[in-house]
Amino acid sequence: MPMSDGFRQRLTPNLPQIAAHFGTPFHIYDETGIRQTVRTLFAAFDGLPFREFFAVKALPNPHILRILAEEGCGFDCSSVPELVLARQIGAPPQNILFTSNNTTSEEFAAALADGGSWLNLDDAALLARLPRVPDAISFRMNPGSETGNTIIGRPEEAKFGIPREALADAYRAAQALGIQRFGLHQMVVSNERDAEAHLASVALLCDVARQIQEMLGHSLDFINIGGGLGIPYRPDDAPLNLGTLATGIRALWSDFPQTQLFMESGRYVTGPHGVLVTRVINRKTSYRQYVGVDASMSALMRPGMYGAYHHVDVLGAPPDSSTEVVDVVGSLCENNDKFAVQRALPITQPGDLLLIQDTGAHGHSMGFNYNGRLRPQELLLRADGRVERIRRAETLDDYFATLHDVDAALWQNP
């Protein structure tokens, strides 16, 4: 979506100086916007036993996580490094949810260390890998033929979760280990902007929760409705009606007065509050017109991976600028290294700054090093107007570090 007016007003007047000071490319995030979105989310569910566990995979930076912790968020982690990040910023065990799949015993040991965390299991067979019996556990349900969406796909084809018909046996197996406190989880959509689609998913989850509670003989500690709240990447996309979603969930929750409502939003919280700033370095006329920039797909892979749309602005271009249809491309030796394909943009020249929008989630965090390209720095636009570097750009030393001191790791047949 086009940047919020507030973010634009806070960032763009000083962006040439910021880019000159730090160099390009960089992702920059808006502290004020992130805080406002979290407060709006909590206000929508005010009066319910609501808890937001931010999906760390969306933006795994401790400076961002501290902001979210200050606003009352917990953290949804799916790997050991994400657990470490949450713990390093001071999140207590009750504010950490560990949801993983194809999980090793060593990873579970890390999740249960330092007081443990909420464990959300993707498969009942994982019970056998737990190094100790936890106080509480939840299972992730796969509803089967119910509708998913394009990012996650059809649930019955997804690797995630336990089939609905196998859930009862999973809870019985956990009870047999002595576990008495339980939750239930489902995550079947991603970047979904239709409130009714979310409500249909939650209604199904609540139906199953009633059945599980009857079997257990007591209330679930929590029901985790997942995340997946969508944002409007395109200027003409309608935003999610959060009020409609909250009203519908309130009605469903009247049957669960003793059960906490968990949500694990990531993209919705931080996605609109980040942009990738990159500089035009080349223009090329071939069968198409190409605008080459100093960032590449290694800094934002969603367009290349999903064909995802990210809105692009040319800094300083007047609204009535002449436009041209271009592909905006990076320098990887891959033809899908494109931020925009056949997009009408104001005519650019080398040196111009482009703002690739909505990179506050699944942007830097999905970066990679193909072609030896190094991931860019991350900056934070503070509420007081200062700009702080919160992750430096990778260096050649970083890239080659794992090739050093490897000779001692040797096996040979005796």
C-alpha cells in the first residue's frame, strides 16, 4: 500500500540526507507506526483475554522486539535463534510461544530451557522427543479440506499440523504423560484481508475446541487463532476490517469465558512500517526498459519468490511526472531478480532514490547470499526523529567466516 501519510512525512523530507549518511541500500522501519498499529490491535480486542505473540520470523531484530515488548506483545518463535532473540530482550517464559515443525530433541531442549516456553506441537509423534514433560502444551490443527489461501496453500496439501480427526488421540497421549494444561492452535491463511474468511477459520477452530474440552473434562488454557492478518500491498487493495473481525471473535468467545485468546500476527504489525531504500545505478534499453538499482533480490525476495507486488515510489517525483513502463531489477545472475515487472513509474536517472514499500515483514528476514551478495543494513526511524542503525550491512568477512578454521573437522576411514 502507499506509505501512510505519517510515515511519509516523518521520513521523506530527510531521506536524501539519511541515504547520504548511511549509504544505500537499507531497510528503514518506523517506530511510531509500529507502536500505533500494536495499540490499535489491542484496542480492537479490549475486554477479551487477548494476547498478541508477534511472529519473530517477520522481523527478527532485537531493537524492534524491544519496542513490541514495551507495547505488551509476546513472541511466537519457530527456531532456536528466534528463541534466543526473545530471551535476550528479556521476554519471560510465559511471553514466548514455540511453534515448530520437523523439530529435533535438541531444539525442544532449548525451548524448555531457562524456564521453558509455551510449546505448540505440529505432530503428536513429537511428544516422544520432549526431554521433559512440560507444564502445558498445545497442538496445531490442520483442518483438511477447509479453504486456505495462495501463500499457505490448501491445508490438506500443507506440511503443517495434525489432521482434525487425529487430534483427540494427540491430547490423550499428552494426558498419559501427565500433562494437564492444554491449548489449541490453527494457522491456515497468510496475508488474508477478508475478515469473513478469518472468522470462518476461527469458527471451525472453536467448534473443535468445544469437542476437545468435552473430552478433556475442563477448559482449554488458550485457543490460538494464528496470524495471517493481511495488509494491502497494492494501492487499490481494501484493508482488513479489523472491527468486523474483532466483533465476530467476541461473539465466538462468549462460549470460552475461561480461555485466553492468542494471536500471532507478524506482517500486520510491522509490514507497512518498513521500506527498502535503494538507489538507481543503471538504465538499460533492450526488449524492455530496465532500471537497475543497488539492491537485489537477496534483500527482498518476495517479488521473485511469490510474484508479490510491492509498491515503488521515486523520491521527489511530482504527482504529474511523465512515466515509463520498466522492470526494476537488481544485479543477481537470476532473471527473477526483479522488484517490479512492467510497472509504470516516473522516469528515473542514476542517483535517484526508490522506496520499495511494505518491507517491514518478510523483507530482510528472508534475505540470502546467492551470488555472494551481502544483505543490507537496517535502520530505525525513532519517534523523536533520530535515525539509528540497528543492523549493519554484511561484510566480506561475514561471508567468508564459515570457511575459516574448518580443517580440524575431518573424518577418514581408519
